[in-house]
Amino acid sequence: MALTSTGVGAPVRETFESPGARAWRRLKKRRTAMVALVLLVLLALLAIFAPFIATHDPTQQSWRAVRQAPSLTHWFGSDEVGRDIFSRVVYGTRASLSAGVISVAIAIVAGVPLGLLAGYVGGWTDALISRVTDAMLACPFLILAIALAAFLGPSLQNAMIAIGITATPVFVRLTRGQVLSIKTEDYVEAARAVGNTRLRIAWKHILPNVMPQLLVQGTLTIATAIIAEASLSFLGLGQQPPAPSWGSMLNVAQRFLSNAPWMAIFPGIAIFITVLSFNLFGDGLRDALDPKAK
Amino acid sequence: MFTLITKRLIQLIPTIFFVSVLIFLLQQLLPGDPALVMAGEEKDPEVIEQIRKRYRLDQPLPIQYLAWIGGVFQGDLGESMRLSEPVSTLVAQKLPVTIQLAVMAMIFTLGIGIPAGIISAVKKDTAWDYVVNVVALWGISTPNFWLGIMLIFLFSVQLGWLPASGYVSPFEDFWASMAATIMPAFVLGNSFAGVIMRHTRAAMLQVMESDYVRTARAKGLDERTVILKHGLRNALTPVITLGALEFGTLLSGAVLTEQIFSIPGFGKLIVDAVFNRDYAVVQGVVLVTATTYIVLNLLADIGYILANPRLRT
């Protein structure tokens, strides 16, 4: 609580609102972002409690249930070796969400310190980091991720590393840009004047101000990373069979389109809903964190 | 203007240098000795030694890099181990196919994205705006390989209207070529249409609030002229710049689209190379794609400078 004087009459009591609380208040007003948040929480619960939600073992084959249409036993039908598609879609949430979150975490952990360093130190360090970032951004995202995943070897873990490395320059550039605009602000000058070390200024004064943009970019990049993981798995460079992943399920489904279209429909809808939720939530977050917005 | 363009050209040199280093270093990521991988199953010591000599793997990294980049400058991107053909020949064969696909996708992207963006901006906060935004989000969030599979299911399996896969050159049979590429081009252009729509909408909203649009309205011009002549012409500059950049991204998106529709283009070349551990091809394709992207970026910048009178002096 803070007391401010209007200059006339009695002082007016004004409530202080932290930036986090303000962003949450604004976010709550955006219905689509809130729907997306609910969907994301549901997807996370689906991933965590997959063993309790799945109706079958996702890798259990059954020759008596090959390519069965959706029914009460197999809600989303069954695949070419009789595995339950609903259970595979539920377990696939784990691969997709973890790939999205972990690869973006890799990109943030690698990209943010590099961006801070480039923006804050400047000079040759900045020139070197910026040129390498430009070079990486010049290679199309998916092609670089495919090349990296191919050279590292096909596995979900390597796909996450490949996507993480590929997404790193986005965070380097974003952080550097923010640092350049923040470092001349009065409060940073003041922190420097009272003798704070460069590291402390970067950590305590600059990083917290870069956080809102990082949060928005991180959320939107998770959406891109999920599509990238599904793409790599579709090409056989991500999650390896028989472990379920939406991308690899679509790859197999392509061969049975004429007699078992459900094999392609449900994993695709799962990717769509997940990516859409991250995109909608990211958009809402951007609006809520925008200082110019009401 | 010339100073600006020269400055951009000079900035390209370190970027291209780092791209080449990055692509060269990709091979170093290979687990184990690349010569062992290239020698195949038998691992004959003599063959391994030959491979080491031939690809200069017995020499220090900087020497290997210089030899590789020296070859690249002479148009030698190495040789495909699987097809025993120069990578540059393979690139020259496959690139036109992908460019045809990308150009057609671009027509879809701009043809859908720009009008949708205008409608959304002009009819801001109406049902039109809402519908266009939903469609854009749908485009951005749909993985294009899934959309491809669903379109094959609908138009090829169910209706039998279009071929599910394959490619025909437009110089052989124009209409057969269109039939074979219309679905992949739509799939490829779909997600970018959403991006272009959002940018057109943002640019139009900004332009429509500017002083010269207000003046045009005050002069009594009809709304159609104001929107198309005064608004759109100015809003399009950043959109076209973005379009040039997206063209580079389309090359990347073509990887999966070509895989689904079995189109023998650039994307299929890299995927086949990846699975056959044909590393020279992977490096060559990434290098060509990155260079194309850099050149398009430069052209977009020059276009922007030329289109913007304030930067032209």
C-alpha cells in the first residue's frame, strides 16, 4: 500500500499492484488465453497421469484387433498391429510436451546468458556472438534441426537437443536487443554508480526486465518446438518405435489412409490442439505483459 | 542509398563465413570416426585409409575446412557417396522442383494472406475479423504434414480428384503438373498465409490511423480508394519484405511436404541423404538453402530501401 497526495484535500489511498499480479489480472480478462491455459493444464495432467487415463498398454500388440474402427473398446480405434490409438495418443502427450518444454529450456539456458553477454559487454564479444547467431538464423529452422538430429543420431533425446540448439539464436537475439535498450536506463546507471559488479547488474537489474519478453517468446517457441519434434518423429529422427509419439504415429498412418483413416486423424488433432493452445496462450501473455495495453 | 546497400553487402561476408564454418562443423558432430562410418559394414582398414586420404580426414581441421570451402567456391560441393554424383549436379536437378512448389505456395500465401488481412483490419472487431483471425490461427497451428495427409485422404482417396503423390514437370505436361503440385503447394502455403495475414492486418491498422489516410477521407474520396490506394499501397511494403523472407522458410517447409507427396525435390534429397548417411549431400543442401535465405534477406532489405523514399536519398 502506498499513500499519495493529490495536493488538495486528504491523501488518497492507492493500491500497489505488482507486475505479476497486473499481468495475471489482464490475462484473466482474455477468454481465449484462459481457455488455452485450461487446455494446457489438462494436457499436462494427461501426460503426468497417462498410466491412469490410458485404457490399454500403449505398446501392447493384438493381432485380433488390427486396424479396428473407433468403438467402445478402442475409443480412437486401433493401429496396424492392434495397439490402442487412444492410449498411444495419451502417452504421446509425454513425448510432445517434454520435447517442447525441454528443448525450449535448452535454448533459454544457452541463449539468455549469451545474449546478456553480447548486449552488456559489447565490442568483439558482441560482434562474434551476433555473427554466429546470424549464421544460425540463416539456416532454415527445420533443415538445421534435421541435419543436427541426423548427425547426433535418431532418438527423442537427440531431437530435443537438436531443436534446442536450433532455437537458441532466437533467445540470444531477443535478450541482446532487450539488454541494449535497458542498459542505458537510469536505474541501471544508478546500480553501476553505487559500485555493483557487471554480473550483479546483469543478474539483478537487467534479467528481471527481460523476463516478460522471454516468457512470451518461450511459450510461442514451445509451439514451434512441438511441431518440430512431431516433424522429426514423422521422419524417424525423434521418438523411436514402439514408444508412442504423435509424429511417428502419423508416419505409419500415412500407409493405411484408405482403410484406417482414424490412425491419422487423432494424433493430428492432438498436435493441433496442443500447438494451438500454446499459440493462444502466448498471444494472450504478450497482450497481458504489454505495458502499452490497458 | 548506395552506402546502405554496400554496408549490407559487407555485413554478409562474416555471416556467410560463419554459416560455412557451422555447416562444416556439422560433420564433426558425427559420433566416432567419420571414415569408419563411411567405410560401411566391412570396415576394411585399407578402405578406411583411402577414405581418410580422399576426404583429407588425416589433416588438421582448419586445413580440412579450407579444402572444403575452396571447393565450394569453385562450385564443388563434394560427391554423394550413395549416388556417386557431384552434390552440385543433384542440387541443380532438384532445386527447380522445389522452387516451382515454393512459387505456387507463395501464390497461395499472398493470395489468401493479404486479402484476409485487409478484410480483418477494415472490419476490425466484427465477425469478419474474428473469423479471419481464427482461420489464421488454424493455419499457424496445423502441422503441414498432417494437413497433407488429410487432403490426400479427402481429394485422392475419397474423391479421387487429385493424384496422391508424384511429380510431373510443367514443361512435360502443364495441367498434370498443376494437378500433382496444387495440394502440396496449398499445404506449404497454408501456415505462411496465417503469418502474412497477421502482418497485413497489423500494418493496415497502423496505416489506416495515419494522417494521410485521414486527409484522403477528408478530401471526400470513397472508402474503396482510401483503402486500396492510400492504405494498402503503404501497408504492403513491410508485408512484401516479409514475403521475401518467408520464401526462404518455404524451402525448409518443403522438406516434409515433399516427403508426404513423394515429390523429388530438395526436401526429399536431404531426407534421403540423412537416412543414407550421405553427409556431403546434407552439408551441400544446408549450405545452398542458407545462402539462398541470406540472398533473399539481402534482396528484401534492398527492396525495402528502394520502396521507402526516406531511405532512398
